[in-house]
Amino acid sequence: MNSTGVINNTKWFSKFSLSFLAIVGAINTALFIISPLLPYKLSKFILPAGLFTLGLAILFSIGFSFYWHKKENNRIFNSIKYISWLSILLRYWIAFLLLDFGFQKIFEVNFNYSYHINDSLSGALTGQELTWKYYGFSYGLAVILAFFQIIGSILLLFKRTLLLGITILLPVMLNIVLINIFYNIGPITLFTSILITLGLINLFLQQKVNIINFFNQHKNRLPSIGNHFLRSIARVLCILIPLLFVIYYNYDVHLSKKYFGKWKVTSMTRNGKLVKENEWQQDPMAWKTIYIEERGKMYYCPNPYMYVDSTALFMKYHHDDKGQNFKVISYEKIPSKPDTIPVQINNFRNKSMQWNMVLYKDTIQMDLKRENF
């Protein structure tokens, strides 16, 4: 939007999107400020009152955009003035919220240490709890994220640095939106993050003419190397070689993929003697669970309730699809001279199988049942 003519002849959707993002976002920010300050006895009214207020803001932004569009078509409405005011409102509420989130990270209000999450099994955590645990693990990472949010937000407050602020914040917010969606962070948080991201995109598109001119003026001026044909071949190979490598790797991995998972040892016989149910408490070789992972990793775990690294036995394996067997490589005794142990697989039926193997002169037979399949 670089000229009066462009601004005074915008489409209805442009008016609606700017009105919606500026007005609804501002109301959402006001609710964000007010809600924690209300007394506890009013907490049950916060959500319905907030939704009602946001609904009114949405209806108002729709009605205002139609009114604006009609007046503009009749040449009796100053679009420049209203675009300026709404853009300022949009910039300020985005900066306010992101500054708040940034300062929360620095003062350990956001991603702070959670004692119950830290003592919970990762498999039992929700997407939100996993995200909290991951980002809360490193205070340094939280400070870096906060730095980008704070600096970018401050730059939003000034017209001269607006585009730089958008450039800093937009990748950060796109990442946050994706995390909020795929980790089920919560509808209110997701709604707020989407509003912020769309607001930044709207401000970014207002500068599209300047952005296009910037890239046109700053093309790479270094001379080209080689002819056009060779450069084209090099570009194709840069794309094709990684793709073919991953396809080949995936094919090799896929051959053993049917065995991936957590396998419960339902019975184990060692040298013709049945291993007792509770023998794992004294004997770390009385395995109760076997984990078969990608990249040829296998873990033999005596604890039937959880994986304990200090008692588990790690081995590498190679799978022979034709022979229906594993070649298991143990580094347990002499890491520099690993043992190769053949494992014969019998009666494989997706959810169950039998193993026969010889480990350190012990003849072992096991019945395995897949869990969580």
C-alpha cells in the first residue's frame, strides 16, 4: 500500500481482515490482561463472558468492514486514516502480548520447572506437558526465544523498523502455531497464536511493494560459474541425491520395520530351564521387555514396568529378511571385539513370535508378544 489510490480502492476482504485482526485481537488482549485480575469467585463467568465479548467484537468487525466498504465506494470515507489507525492498533496489541510472553520466559513464568511433569513417564504426558517439559529443560533456550520476541516486538512499535520486526517475529510465530496445533496446546492459546501470526502476515502484506523492490535491488551480483546446462545439472543433483539416499535408507529400514515396537517376553527358557516370573529382580539377564528400534538398535530390559537404562542391555542388529533371522551384535563384554549372535525367528504373526539364540554359551528360547500394536 504505497499510494493513496491503492489505499482508497481496497477490496472488502482486505478491510474485513484488517478490522477483524485489529479489533478482535485488541479485545482478546484486553481479556488476557483483565482475566487474571478478577477475583476467584468470578472465575466461572470468565470463559462465557470472554467468548461473548469476542463474539461481539467479531460481529462489529464484520459490520464495520461492510460500512467502510460502502462509504469508500461512495467516496465519502478516508480509508488512509482508518487503515493507519487499525494498523497501529494491530501493531501495538501484538507487541504487547509478545513482550509479555517474552518477559515470562526470562522470569521463568513461562516454561518454568514442573515437579509433577518431571516425575511423570513421558509416555503418559499430554502434548502440552511434553512441550512444557522440552522447552523448560533449558533456560538458555527460553531466554533466546524471549530475546527474539522482545526485540521483534519493540521493533514493531516504530514505523521505521516495522518490517524488520515482522521478519524476526513471523518465523517464530509460525513455529509456535504449528506446535500449538500438533501438540494440542489448547484452544485459547491456539486462537491467540493464530491471531498474532495472521496479524503479522497482514502487516507484512502491507509492505509487499517495498519487499519486492528490496529483493529486486539486492540480487546476487557475483558472476555465474560454468554454463547454464552445468548449473542446471548441479541443481538437480543437489535435490535428487539426498532424495535417493533417503529412499534407499527407508527401503533398507522398511525390511525390518515389521519388528519395530515394544515386545513383552511372555516366557523365557535358559539352558532348558524356565526363568521364573520374578527372577528379573535379581537377574538382569532375565528380560521382561525387548525394544526393537529403527537404525538397528535393540534393548533388552529386565524391568517389566519401565525402561531403566542402567539395567538394560543394548545391542545392534542386522536383519536378514530371507532367512527370517537377526544377527545381533553385543558390545557388552569386550566393546572392541563385539560378539555376533544369530537369532532365529519362528512363528512370526505381527503380534507374536518366538526367538532361539545362544548368548554367552547360554541357549535361550523366548516367546514374545507385541504391546501397543
